[in-house]
Amino acid sequence: MKRFIRIFSNGLIRENPLLMLMIGLCSALAVTTATANGLGMGLSMTFVLLMSEIVISSFRKLIPESIRIPIFIIVIAAFTTIIDYVLKAYFPDLSKAMGVFIPLIVVNCIIMGRVEGFASKKPLRDAIPDALGMGLGYTWVLTGISAIRELLGNGTILNIRIMPDSYQPILFFVLSPGGFFVFSLFIAFNLWLKSRLKPLEEEQA
Amino acid sequence: MKNMVKLGFIMAIYATVACVSLAFVYAGTQKVIAERQKADLEAALKDLFPQGESFEEVTGTLQSPDSSVSFKNEYVIKQGGTPIGMAVRAVGASYGGPVTVLIGVGTEGKIAGVKVLENKDTPGLGANAANPSYFVDRASGITFYGQFKGKSLSDPFEVKGDVIAITASTITSKAVTRVVKTAGQAAGTWLAAQTGGSK
Amino acid sequence: MTLFKIFISAFLIDNVILMRFLALCPFIGMSSDEDKSVGMGLAVIFVTLLATSATWPLYHFVLKPLGLEFLQILVFILIIAALVQLVEFYLKKSAPALYASMGIYLALITTNCAILAVTFDNISKGYNFAESLVYAFGVASGFMLSLLLLAGVRNRIKTSPIPAFLKGTPILFVAASLLSMAFMGFSGLVK
């Protein structure tokens, strides 16, 4: 159990894919104009990551080394297609809002990176928490960025008006430049957090 | 050589399993998608023609005189068996891809209403064609597509003339207007011929 | 839209990196100097054009007629991966110096979201073959342009005073934010 939690929390904070490892950025900025989109994208990506890691970890002994990359691609692409059609059928508004970024989950560096570097070498009991941790780590950052962008740029979160009516939405935040800007602040904050945690970790070690 | 064949075979197995599973998921979701599209269409038609009781699909009745606008579906809306209007689902080329519009025409040569069903234009710009919170006339609360309601089919349909454009999105405004004009006029002419003939 | 309008929209107005947020990893990773940016840019232009030439006909003449549209994601990404492998193989044999100087970025082109996005856009925007190629060229050139711009900015950042909490990656994103704002000014260009 402890091992599960350790691997799980790794993806959430210590090796957060977006803030620490700086991979999988594309979708992170484009879909974060509204909290619902950020959350939806995060959960969709987590689904693809989880299923891909499960399949590849379970079959890792049956995947020949030399053709592993194409096989990983086949597995990831299959699950991406599945989530694409499931969203189209059951969450059409979300699907339309995220547009081409759902199919783009297949080239999300986080998924390929974890599958190649982790799931193909570790047993299922390690692959599952890793996928959940990385996926949810991705999701919380995405949701956080979208909440800020939606709040400042639209006055709402999940379409519920939070700011007082007199608040004039700052359009900047829901447009492209705002995305880059909010993200830079997130990274700066995370670097600061990392520098504060480092001495603590070194003390413990 | 033998090794390559073996590898190719293994890859083929993975690929086949993937394709077959995808085929199943696709088939399953297509049903749901088709049902919902039908429900959405009924809701849209009801919105354009509140007094309409039934609608009959008559796709193929109208021909688009403009090669850049294609008519996908046509429906006759009836109340108590008498046609009270016609709706056309038409597609035209817009800025970021095709735009799908539903145009409702009443029997007096006026547009009953317009709905922009699908468009791939830039959010915040051209995509406002379908946005119910984007007003071309803030004071009266008229949306871009709302301005066509009650419009006479004999109007010039010129953007920045009798049609108010979406700010900084002239291409999208012109594209939607063109589709509305083409489909509206075709439907209006057909309807007039029908009701004129049944006198 | 005419071919020229398609090109300008893809190149400037809907710039793939600064307006659509695609291909960010190479944007941050490869823009450290102008030479690397040019190299990466040209490679991406080449692969994008090749990918379009392969995926567009495959979709319209095979997938669609056979009702196999649901295989689009799978097939397109495999084609791009295969193309990149072929390009790598060919370069290694015939231009080893170029291959060596490109190093890892060649393999990374496979995961370049911009290229896959272009192949998808060609289909969803209903472009014909010529329009698709122009669009692909526009997007990839816009990619190179953005990379070059950021490389130029990075040169200046090296000699400028930056507040401590923004040092490193954050200031790059702030720079990108400003570039993006500048590009928004292009939005009225195509009427």
C-alpha cells in the first residue's frame, strides 16, 4: 500500500509531468479556457494513460524490443480513438469544445514517455498507481489553470458566476497570450515550491 | 528474414485486435450519436416553428442555385396537416471550415429563424455566429443569427448593409449570410408555389 | 477561401504555436539559437508536406469509401511515425553530417502535435488536395517563424535583467505571451 501511495504521489507533485518534467504541454494551454474543458481533457488523458499502461504492462513480456514503439503507438491510438468516440456520443459539447485536442492525446509526450520508460518495464501493481498519479497530476494542473483563466477572463468557474456583476472580465486571460502568461506564473510558482522543498528533502535524506 | 516475418506477424496481431475493438466501439457509439442528432434536430425545428406539430423530411426537393452552398436536408413543418413552413439544413464554406446552418422559412416570404448548427471558426471571433450570448445589437439583445428572424426574403442580404456583421469576422458573417440567403430564397419560392397551388 | 488566404491564415493569423498552442515542446526546447531553429523548422516543413501527401489521399480514397473513418487516429499517427523513420534512415545514409547535427530532434518530430493536427485539419476543414498542401506549408512555415522569433528574443533575454522568480522557463513563457499578443494583431488581415 505504501508503495502504491509513493508511486501515485510522485506523479501528483514531485515529478508532476507539466510543472516539473515540462512535457505534454500542447493541450495544457489550448483547452484551458474553461474549467470544464480542462477537467474533461485531464480525465480523458488519464483514461488513455491508465488503459495504455495497463495493457502494455500486462503484455510487457510479449512485446518484442525492436518493434515496441509501433506497438505502443497502436495501443495508445486505439484508446485515444475510443475516448474520442465515447465523448462524441455522450459529451458532445465537451467534444466540440476540445476539438482536435482529443485525437492529439495520442502524441501527448506524457503517455509515450510513461509507457516507454515505466509501464514496459514494471509490473501491473506499479503501472497502475503511476498512471493514476501522472494522469491526475496532469488533471489538477489543467483544472487549476483553466479555473484561473475562466475566473479572470469570464468571471465564472464551471459557468457559475463567481465574480460580482461589476467585474469586467479581462478577455486577455481566455485568449492565447493569457494562456502563456498564466502558465509562466504556474511554472514560476512551482520552481519556487521546488526550491523550498529541496532543503527539506535533503534534511530527511 | 524469418525474424522479420515473426515480428511483422506479432505487429499484425496487435493491429488487428486494436482495429476490431475500435470497430465495436464505433458501431456502438454511432447509434447513440445518430439518436441524439435526431433529437437535437427536432428540438431545433420546434424552436424555429413553435406552432409546428409535425415535420416531414422532403430532402431532395430543393436544388441549390449556388455551388458553394449545398442543401443537406429539407423538412416541411405542418400544423394540423397544413404546411406552415419549411426548414433547410445547408452547408457553406466559412473561414475555418464548413458552416452548417438551419434556416426556417414561413409562408409569408419571411424567415422564421436561423440556427447555426456547426462551425469551425475561431472562438471569440467567427464562432460567435452561433453564440447565444454574443449580441450584434446589445441594446435590443439581438444575436448574430437572431437578426435573421422575421427578415423578408426579398431583402438584399448584404453584410454591413441590411445584415449586421460579427466584429472582425467578416468572412464568417458573409458565409453564414450567403447560406441563409440561398437556402431561404429557395425554400420561400418552393413554399409559395405549394401554398399558391393548393388554393 | 483562396489559396493565398489559406496560407496567410495558417502562417500568421492562426499561427500554430503562438495562437493555437501546438508544438510547444520543440518551441521551448529547440529555440535556443537561430541555427537550431532553422534546422528544426525545415525538417518540420518537409515532414508535414510528406505527411499531408500520404494521409490526405489515404483518407479520401481508402478510409472514407470503406467506412473506416474510425481508424483515422491510428492510421495517421502510424504513417507519420513511419515517415519520420524513413527520413531518418535516408538521411543517415546519404547525408550523415546533417543527420548528426540534427541529433534527437529528428525522432522527436513524430510527437510534434502540429504535424498530426495539420493532417486532421485537412480532413475536418474539407480541403481539397491543393488546399491541404498549401495549408500544411503555411502551418509549418509559421512554426519555423515562431521558433526564429523566440530564438531572437532569447538572445536578448540573456543580456537583460530578469526578476528572480521569472528566471529560466517562466520568462520564456512571458515572452511567448507577448509574441502571441503581437500576432493577435494580424487577425484583421484576412477579410
